[in-house]
Amino acid sequence: MAVQVQTNDSSALTDADLDELGSMGGSFGIGELSKAKEDWVLATTARVDGKLHGLMFATLERIGGTPCVLIGMLSVRRSAKRDQVLRHLMGEAYHRALMAFPDEDVVVGSRFVNADALDAFKELDDVTPSPGVRAVGEERAWGRRLAKRFDVDGSYDEKTFVVRTGGQQGYVDHESAKGPGSVDPARAALFADVPADGGALVAYGWTMAEDLVKLGAR
């Protein structure tokens, strides 16, 4: 059956809603979910046959005048439909961006703890950091801006895009259905210096206005 996606204001979530999100089976408990409710504007759920299979907390805003989609937390149930659910959650983010920022190029940023989860950004251009690409100048500047916005700039390394502490209160929590052997070793190497206890990788990409029209279409 198709994935049903719904977005509401995060402030409208009840304790019962948070309990349901926490019981989905992802990496986040009530503490992290309650913080996400306070920190991010939009709460999105993805359901299959009425059962919760994914969640996302995000905010649309401008950083230095540039339109941004900031994904504070995203989690997908480890089911056979996980890749489809991730695609629908990102599609909802793109749709919201299209409604908020028509005819503009948009930055999409989040935090990651494993290479699988970077599949969330496979539709984006110029994803940074990327294997074999040395980020300089404005690319590093965007990393710093996002680290500051995610409130993890205190332990952020602008050369590696790695947050050493405090990075796991929210990130893209996804494991590919293809299994660990499917991950590009070069992409996995981006996470070599990410501490397992509290570390994360800050990453972002761009969607051009003409591409966003397609990505955000319904």
C-alpha cells in the first residue's frame, strides 16, 4: 500500500503523539523527541496501512537570505519499505520548500551518523562533504552556518564537517534495505572520524529552482 504522509505544526503534538513516535522503534526516545518538538516548526509522519513508519522534524527558514530546509530529526522504521518511506519524507520536505520558496534555489541540511542515511540527499546537487572533493571557501562557510544553526558549533571541525560531541540529539536515522555491503566505501570513509558516542557529520546539498518544481510536485 502507498505511504501516507502528513505534516502539522510541531507545537500541536500531544503527549500521546510523542509516545507513538517514541514507540516506532527508531533511535530516538521521548527526551530527544520532546526537544525536537520545541526546536523545529514542522512535524511530519509517514504511515503504511495506518501504522507509523517514519517521522521528521524540520524547519523552513532563511540563513543569510538563502532559503533553507533544516532537517532536525528524521527516523525510518527498519522495515522492507524503509527506502520508500525515506523517499516520501524527503518528498514532503521538498514540497514544503516549493510552497515556501517558489522560483528559488534551496539549501537542504541535516546531521548524519552513518553513510546509509546520506541516501536522503541523493536528489540534491553539490552535496557537501562528498568523497574525493575538498571543500573550500563558501562550502566550508555553509558547514559552519549549519553547525551553528544546529547548535553544535562548539565541537565542529570545518575541514571534516564532523561534530565530535552533542551531535546525536537529532539526525537522519536511516539504514538502507540493501544492507551494509551496498555502501560506497569512499562515502563510508566520510564517517571514519565521527565518534560513536555523540558524534555526527553535518552535510548539505542544493536543489535548483527548476529541480525543486519536480521534486516537490504532488
